[in-house]
Amino acid sequence: MPSLRELQRAFARAVFEGDEAAVAGLIRARGIPAPDRLSVYRNNVLGNLRDALADVFETVHALVGPEFFDHAAECYARRTPSVSGDLNDYGAGFPEFLRDFAPAASLVYLPDAARLDWACHESLLAPDPEPGDFTALAAVDPADYPRIRFEVHPALRLLRSPYPLFRIRRICTDPAAADERVDLAAGADCLVVARPGAHVEIATVTPGQFELLAALQRGEPFGAACDRALAVDPDADVSAWLHAQVAAANLTGWELT
Amino acid sequence: MSGAPTREAGRGPIPARAGVGLRAPHYKEILDRHPPVAWFEVHSENVFCAGGFPLHDVERIRADYPLSFHGVGLSLGSADPLDARHLARLRERVRRLEPGLVSEHLSWSSVDGRYLHDLLPLPCTRAAVIHVADRIRRVRDYLGREILIENVSSYLEYTQSEFPEWEFLVEVLERADCGALLDVNNLYVNAVNHGFDPLAYLEAIPLARVREIHLAGHSRERIAGRELLIDTHSRPVAEPVWDLYHRAIERFGPVPVLIEWDADIPPIETLLGEARRADRLLEPSRAVSA
């Protein structure tokens, strides 16, 4: 008699690799052959993983259609183990997988669309910030500004793409925009995925603003972050940007270091 | 007996009435309209997230309704060690949301660290009883509270099984000394799929063990020329399952009963209708026990 582990391993091999040799002999046939019984489980398992990916990667789903998506998702599910009992954790590697997925090679923007979908998913489920207090910031000597470190909202995600991703996602997910067209040559997008309240919002920012936020998110002090932003956009009004980010709740705290 | 529970009902025990499975497409409507539902049950994993509306909406709903946790990812029957990270997340959320009941499945869903995200059947063996009952006890000790164990639907039986499914369930309940969440639809599905008498199954479960009942819809499929019932949770509760539910509450008395619907989720009105029917059938047993 096989051990419980041997039985479960054989079962998983049948589901993911189609190798039923070991487990079929452990199943009572009784009218329905073991391979047919196992196919019910294979459909359930792969279906659950596919559906989970479809929920998260809604832009990709809209771009390629349900049939293509199901095929891609199933290929991914077979080769990429889910390592958490919470299905919400599954799919981090899907954008990378799509980059190397030959049938999708002509859709050059697809991996970036997937990255944006995953960023939205991560942002939605990210922790809430500790409430910050910016009133005392007014009392800081301007000479000390460069040394301020800002805390960035834990749900903030930054994403850059050579394609007009913002518009692509809007057309895919907003029924009111479904008839619009995208010019792939329309240029690059710098995107901020944020969750000011309980829901996720996406905004486009300038390359300078993007550099500023990225540097702050990496934990760099304000002075160094400004240098990076000004290197990209010498005319930037960094102070106005900063106020806007505080107002948008993308910055949730600060300290003088 | 109907009508919205009062605000004070939030954080209370789960009443012996019909509740509804809490699913994300209904969060907003529940918060806006406060429909008359005696209690809700959320999948534990759906409140594992660190923040965002999936957590906040459930917290707000929890303030107004009794809430239970129903886990689908603990993999109690796996040969792997218990997943410490999963358990820690569960314990943290149990402490935060204080559910009236916590339940999991008599099944496995992972091996060698790979999750299949399905409730897979265990072989009905003495070794499996010992294995899973020990793990139920450890989870209960870790959480510091009782967990109910649910029977699952299945589409196969193992040659190595030593006793019928109901004996396996009872052995586990006795050895772990825990309560049962009796899924009447799963029981019916398995009775048809494996050819046993569902009433004999009901008769085998000790009266005091059953603390909750689940009801859901199944589909009929033809596979290899034979009919197989699939536990899809995508349809209304089937008539033979209502009949079996009636027999179950005659036997087990008034217990909390839940309507589950997980695929092709309909408007909440449909679920309320199913819950009303479940409640009507519960009324005679409540009158007797009152």
C-alpha cells in the first residue's frame, strides 16, 4: 500500500503532467475508468488556477480573448506551482511567462499589460499605511529639506512601459472606452498605481515625477530624489509635485534623518 | 423570523438559521442595502489580504452580521507539514474578526509544497484518520478554538480505503474530538457517485457532532457513459438535496445552515430565496427545541 505522500504525489503528477500510470491503479474503476475520474479533478484544478489568473489579469484577458487566455493560463499553471494555500498569491510570474510565450510574441505590449494587472492586484491587497502627520513639516528649516525621508504608501506601485499602457488598460477594462483605438507609437507611459482609499487607481505621471517617486520609494532622501527628477526634467517644480503626492496620499509619513 | 438582524447581532454567535456565503460581488450591495440575512460565512483566505476593500468591506459587514470563517486552503489531509504561514495568517484574522465559527475540510490540497486549490479526497484508512485527526487537534490548539470539519464531494474512491466514507468521517471526528460541518449536497453527490444510501450516512453521524450544515447546487454530467454529479456550486440546491436536508435537521435539530454559491454567482436576491426556503424547513425543529 502506498503511503499518503506517495498517493498524493502520484495524484498531482496525473493532474499537472498527465502521467496517470502510478495513481490509476489506486483508484476503483466501478463503471467509470480511472482516467475519466482523474480528468474531472484535472479540469477542476486547472480551471481554478485559470479563473484566478483571469480575475487578476483582466487587461490581458480582454486583449487576447478567453480562448487564448485559457490556453496561456493553463500552460502557465502546469509549469508554475502555486506555493500558497491562498489563491490570491498566485500569478506573480505570469507577466514573465507571457514574455517568453511564443504564441503571444507578436503582442509586444502584452507582458507590460500583465505587469500592470499584477501591480493593481498587489496594490489592492497591500497593507494599510500608518496614518501620517504632515503638519509639522511646515516647521522644518528649508535647509534641512534634502535630508527628509518620506514614507511611500505600501500600496504604491510604479511601472514604466514603452507602450501607451494607460490607454490600453482603459480600453480593456472601461466599457465606456471600448470603442477607442490605441496608437502603439503614441509613446511611453510612466504609471503610478495607488490605493488612496480601499480601491485602486491608476494615473500617468511625467518621467521626472516618476523618478522622484521611485527614488523616494527606494528610501532615498528628498534631496537625492530631487536630483534624479531634475536630471530628467530640469524645469520640474518638485515642490508642487511633492504637495500633490501628499494630497494624493501617496506619501504617508516623513522623518528628518 | 425574517428581517435584518440588529446592529447588536454583529460579533454574536452563529444562529441556528439560514446564512449566506459571502462573496465579493455582493459586498457593496450588502453594505448599501443591509439585506435580511441571519449570518454570513466568508472563505478565510479571502480576508488574508493585508488591506484594501476585500478586507475592509468584510470588516464593515462583520460589524452588522454574525460571521463565520470557512477555510479552503489549509490542506489538513496533506502529507506535508502544516503550513505555518497559512496558519499564522488564519490566527491573525480570527483574532481580528472574531468569527462565530471556524471550519475546514476533510481533504488535502497540496503535496511537496505545491497547491492544487481543490478539495481532494483522502483514502479512508486508519493511517489517514490518525494523520488528519492529529493535525486537526494541532490547528485547534494553535488557534485556541474549535474548528468544524466538513465532508467533501468526490469523484473517485481509492482501492486502499478500509472503511466507508461515513465511518472515516466519524472516526476523524471522534479521534480529533471536533464538531462536524455536514455538507448535505456533498453527501448526496457522493451517495450518487459511489452508490451508497445517504440516510445510512446521516444515521452514522453522532447527533452532538453536527454544528453546521451546508447546502449548494451541483451539476449532472455524463462521463464514460455514466452519470457523475459534480459539486459546482453554480446552481440552486437540487430537490433531492432539499429532501435530504429535511431529514438531516429532523435528526440533528436546529443548527446554522448555509447557502453556498461560488460560480456563475447570481444576484443576492437568488441566495436570499434559497436561504428563506432553508429557514422554513428549519422552523419546525426550532419550535421543538425551543
